Amino acid sequence: MTITAWRIFKSQHEVSAFTGEGARLYGGRWNSHGTAIVYTAGTASLAVLELLVHIASPKVLDAYSLCEVTFADTLVETIGIRDLPSNWSADPAPWELKRLGDSWATQNTSAVLQVPSAIVESEVNFLLNPAHADFSSIRIGPARPHRFDPRLMR
């Protein structure tokens, strides 16, 4: 079965959007500084929500692109909510999540890791490991400018 995920990113970073460089430089919920992973969401709308929780000003909303990503379900390893500490969705994220993501990436156990979304717990995000040998089988669609409805930032 083929899974579709979505990545939203600053249009100016299109060339590096799937290298994991941003996450490597700054870290994230599922990785610490120094570990390269690519964050994607299970739906386009979740990708938008995952971005909006980090946006401080609506002035930057015209600078993003959205990209469809597809991959085989055989590439996916899953971490469920039951596998996580009770405070897994807290902000800031507990260190255990970074440890899990870093371990997954450095051990190269799979090209994709499915994790629950802290924004919408019934939905999932997919972490992509650009260092994994199967990363090349992940299909990355063309980037398209994304128009945000201005009502989202009222």
C-alpha cells in the first residue's frame, strides 16, 4: 500500500526541504540538534496546523510551499501513543521524544517513522530519514505555493 504525506516549508528553502538540514540545525519535537530528519504530516491540513503553531506573524504566510510525498507502507516503523510517556504532547516536548527520534535515525531502522501528532492526537506525522538507504524510494512531488486563508491568523 502507498502512503501519502505532506511537507510544508519556506519556498526559499525548496532545494534543501528534504535534506533534514533545518531539523539538524535547530532540533524539533522528535530530534535533537545534530540529527537530520524531515518532518511531514499525514494530511495537508495537518501540515498547515503543525506550521501555524510556530508562526508568530501572519506577514510570512505567503512564503510557503506544500509538497506531496508518497512511500510504501513497508518503509514505515510506528511509534504509538501507548509507547510514549504520559506527557508526550507537552510543550516543550519531553526529552524522551528527542531520544526516540535520534535513536531511530542513527540506528537506521527504517526510512520512515510514523508518530502521533501533538496537535491532533488522532492524526499522524511521518518522519523521514534522509540517511536511510531506502530514502531514495520515497517519491517527492513538485512543490506548489501554498495560499493560507487569512482568517487562520485572526
